[in-house]
Amino acid sequence: MMKKRYLHVLLCFCMLAGCAAAKEKTEETSSPQASSEPAGSTGMESGGVKDYETYRSAVEAAVLSESFSAGLKRSYDMNYDSGSISTYDMDGVYEQNHELIHLNQHMNADGLQSETEGWYEDGRLYMTYNGVRYYEDMGADQVREVLLVPLGLHVLSEDVTEQIEISTVSQGTCYTVTLRPEKARPVFERIYDIYGLAQYPDYTIEKAVITQTVNGTVPISEKTEFICRLVDQGIEVNVTSRSEAEYISGCTLSLDDRLKQSFKEYVNYTDIDTSAISEADVTSDLPEATATETLKKRLQNRLNYTVQEDGTFFTEFNENESYRFDFANHIFTYSNRTSRYIYNWEGEIGGFGSTCTLDFVSGVKTDGCDESVEQMIRNVRSFMAMELYYCGVSMDDLRVEAKKE
């Protein structure tokens, strides 16, 4: 367990550097399978919470496959009664193709920025932390445990549940679960809190909401918000903890020979020169005032997009394939030779020339949408979602801003 502890503390440190509360999370974290929390809870009599059984069966059935991608976000906002504010946030990407795993996390601890990237293969995790490269031997489950956001959907037991709202969204069915504040602490501490609020014995949870979206047996997302209050050295602090995990089924992740060769330069984690870890290696990556402006900035800084004369943001993978963001028209385009597929994030509409138009909200499509074309349009939406994951931007936030223009 020492290896797991070292890596988790390192990641927590780079997110919560400078805080006495930065500590290892010792509670059991989640697996990619749906799990029921808190463990050992007896629950209430059936029917105690309206729609609970519908919720439970739906979320239990939605489990991650062995091949998927995830966009992750985590934040803590600390509002002190003295008037000062501290913010800690992280965005990242987790990709898994069976036993091959890639992860990337960008962290901001009240202005102190850090970045980690890791590749896991054959029982070894190769990590780069602010330019320092090292490796650790561990199992795949341990790799998932060091993430700052738990993977998978978690079935909340009925005795901690106050209310469930069910709604239909473009990607499936959404369950908004409001927890009983007086019973939410075990759930928060066991699964979602990486800051370590349990060290404040008198802290209270004033509001706790978990939103989970599924499409049949496919998990789509899990988002949480816990509003807490505590006293630290005589000062009252309001803490808002949020986490997000959004999933895309299927992943074609692979590891090329050039990258494998570079792993020979990594050192064992016990031999890390901690004095070499510096924020100086990280490009200024703080979010802008809006999701749109943050995306524009990070498309260039993180993904090497270039701004074209027409104002669009463009990148190409080879002589045939490219991506383009047209912010004026809210359109993402995937081009492959002469074929162009688009996704309009404002209207949630995809298309392929005059052949096919697909409305992701209503499901209505034109007659020219054969199965292969429709699937490609859905893939293009996923391509855009992955770019957003890498930039730490929410599709929902982007859509809301587009509708306000």
C-alpha cells in the first residue's frame, strides 16, 4: 500500500498545496462498477422514497466496460467569513482500453498550477509530474484509485436519500438525488472527499445533490455538489465541493514505440528528486471568465490548435484528417479527405452535408441517415467531447453560453 499512498499524496499535494488539510484519502474509493454506499446500510422500507427502486435498478445496471474514456472535474471553493476566498480545482482525462490506461490531470491550488500525465501498461504506471518523470509498479485498480474523481456510478442507499427527480435529457435518463444532509457525511467521506474534511469533527453538510445520467446499461455521467460548513482555527468557512465524471463508451487507445522508448528514462518513484518539481514547467493555464474563452485558450495551449484567418480554431492529425471549431456558428467539424461531418453544440444537431441531419434532443433524423452515417455523426460528437475533456470545459456550459449570445 505504500506505493498507492505515495502517489495519491503527491496528487493531492499538487492540488491542495499549502493547506494543512492536504492529506491522503484513506477511505475505499470506487471501482468502475456501480457500487452501493454506504456499505452495510440497511436502508428504509421499500417505498420510503418515491421512485427509489426505479433509480436503484437503473444505476445498478449501468456499468463501465473495459474500454471507455472519461472527462473528470473536481473543485473546492472555500469562502471564509473574513471575506477571503480560496479555490482548488482540477480537470482531467482518463482513457482505458482494457489494461492500457492513459490519464492526464491539470490542477490549480489557489494559483499554484500543476500537471500530471501517466501511462499504465503491464503492471507499471509511468508518470510525469511538472516535468519530473518516474514510475511505480501497481495494479490497474490502484491506478484508478489515485484519481481525484471516483470512476463509475454509485448507487445511493435509500436511508440517505431524501428525494429523487427523474428527467429525460438528450443522452438518456437523468436521476437527480438529493441526500439527507444529516446522513450524507459517510457517503461524502467514503467516496467523494479528497480534501479530508473528516479531520474537522464538527463540520456539517448543509446540502448534498448527486446527478447521475444513464442510457440503458451505459453510464453517461455523475455530478456531485456538497455544501459544507466548518470552523478552522476559530474562522467559519463555507466549503462547496463539486465533482464531475462524463463517459464515452469505447476507446482505441494505443501506445507507440517512440513513447515506449521514452519510458526507459523514467526513474523509480523512490529516487525522485523532489527539488526538481516546479510550477515553472507549467504553462499558465488558469480558466478565463467563460467556458468559451477558456476553451479557446486551452485549445491553443494544451492541444496546439492554431487560429485561422476566418477566426476558426484548427488542428490536423495527418494530411487527411482535421478538427475545426467555429465559435461564431457554434460548429465543430471533423474532416477526412473530402468528407465533412459537423456537430452544432448550441442546437445539439449533427450533420453530413445535405445527406443527413440528426437532432440529438428529439432523435429525429432525415431520410438520408443510413446506419453508418448516423454512427459517424455520433462519433463526431464524441470527438468534440474528448477535446472538451482535455480542455476541462463542459459541453453543457458551452451550450448555455451559446444560447445567451
